[in-house]
Amino acid sequence: MNLVDAARNAREKAYAPYSQFKVGAAIRAESGTVFCGVNVENVAYPEGTCAEAGAIAAMVLGGDSKIAEVAVIADSPAPVPPCGGCRQKLAEFAEMDVKVTLATTRGEVLETTVGALLPGAFGAGHLVNTPDNKA
Ligand code: THU
């Protein structure tokens, strides 16, 4: 399935009673399986989670760990880029050249990459004093 269509279908189920801003995300894993997520808000506002985070959680539960492609969709005058936290979350599971399609329900599409969204990403290579990577 087209990844933007998958994100659009998922978005219908978003739980956004506070912002009314429904977001859908779809990830195609390297295995080819498509995983979707939606934003899930909470009355304690900072506890809400983004659509991208939901899609990543679904991917991990599904047994995949490498992102091949991402699509995000919302009803906005312009394509909505992932928030800073979601950029970091995506970078954990994606190469920098992975395509990210930002779409609007009004038909606008903007293509970018994980690396363009988060240049100079903080990565596992920066952790020097962890058990797996001693200084
Ligand atoms: N949101 C996402 O789910 N993904 C994004 O890329 C941008 C923002 C959500 C968080 C919150 O539920 C609502 O959109 C308004 O910020």
C-alpha cells in the first residue's frame, strides 16, 4: 500500500480531543511490513504521544528494527514536520537517507529525509562509557 494512504487511514483513529489536531504516521520497515501510529493525547497534556512514536512502537512490537520509509499526514495548511523528539526517535531506527514524506489531507506533499530533519544527530556512537562501548 502507498505509505501516505496508510498514514491517512490510520489518522482517522487518532485520539486528539484536546488539540483536535489528528496525525497519522506510517513506517515501512525493511522487511516490507507497514506499521502505523496515531497521536494519543492525554488530559495531562505533556503525557500525549505523537503518531510517529506510535508507529515506531508498533514496528518494534512487530519484530522489525530498521525503518525503510516514513510518511506523516495531518490536516494543516502546510506539511507538518515531526517534532524534535520524534526526529530523534526516527533516527534511532533509520539511516540518514531514509525518505520521509510529509503530507496534508489537502493534498500537499513534501519529501525530505531523516538526515535533513536531524543533521548532526546524537547517536549510539557518542556513548563512550556504556557497558558495550567502554572508553
Ligand atoms: N503531533 C504528532 O503526532 N506528530 C507530529 O509530527 C507533530 C505533532 C501531535 C502531537 C499533539 O497530539 C498534536 O499533534 C498537536 O501538537
